[in-house]
Amino acid sequence: MTDDRVVGGLVQEVDDYLDVSAVGLYEFLWILNGEKIEGSKDEHLRYAEAALKTLLRNGRGRLVLLAWPGKDPVGELDRDVEPDDFNDPGDDPYVAIARD
């Protein structure tokens, strides 16, 4: 079960960021932690997954791969999103949501 208020706030904040640049999936959790939203890591992950699904369902972005520190996509995501995609990025390309 997710908290609609938390998910709605996260959707709005990510949507605002998308006006400027792509947003890494790891940033969804950073936003929740920065807002000091109560809950476990698993709950935060559920909020992040629900917010991402809402953004994609509403046509607010598409999933891409980014490589730090660049801002231009290096590829498209050709698989389903996995929970690990919300972890902090490493040296490999990471999953992000971007607008065209």
C-alpha cells in the first residue's frame, strides 16, 4: 500500500525537475529522504516505483540510460525497471526518466 499524498508530492517534484533535466531513479529516493518522509527503505522504494509508474503512464517522460557526468542519454532502457535501478549509480550507465 502506498501513501497517495507522498506519491503525489514525489510525482510533482520529479515532474518539475524534468522541466530542466533528466532525473535518475536514484534521485527519487534522495528526494524522499530530503523531505524526511517517514518509512522504511522498502516503503520509500514502493513510493518511488508508484511515482515512476504514474509519470510514465501520464506520458511525462521516457526511460533512458545516462552516464555520469553527462546529461545526454547514452541509450534506451530495453528491460523492465528493477529495484536496484533506484540505488545510487556506480560506474555503469544508470536509469533515468527524461523528456524529449
